[in-house]
Amino acid sequence: MLKRLLQILCIFVGPLQAATVSGIVTDSVSGAKLNEVTVQLRSGTQVVASDTTGADGTYSFAGVDTGRYSVRASHTGYTTKSVTA
């Protein structure tokens, strides 16, 4: 019985699937999609990945391990915004 229990636990402890974190950055007043915004994916205070939005305001981080992250967006002339996902 103990050996079977360990095999079941190993299935749950094994590698986790990677995910994609993506979104669109917009102006909070006009709703316009913002270009050239620096977007960081963070785990605590550590920057895990960084991207810059395109003309359509989108960003994407592929191959992210499952877990709890915050996304931080900053752009000249705007207040830096963080959202926990």
C-alpha cells in the first residue's frame, strides 16, 4: 500500500504545465490601446520576464510555470500599474 501511495504522490509532484500570460494595456480614461508600454511579469520582487506592447497594446509571456504572479505596466506620462494574477 505504501508503494502505491508514493506513485500517486509522484504524479502530482511531477512537472507542471507551462501557461501563457497575455493581455492588452489601455488608457484608463479614453480606452485607447497603448503602444511601447514596458510590461513585466513578476514573482514577488523578481522580474521573471519583460515585454513591450505593440501597436495594438498587447503583450504576451509564453512558457510561464503555473503560480502566482503580478503584471506591472509602466509608460512615460502614466502611473505605473500592477495587477496580481
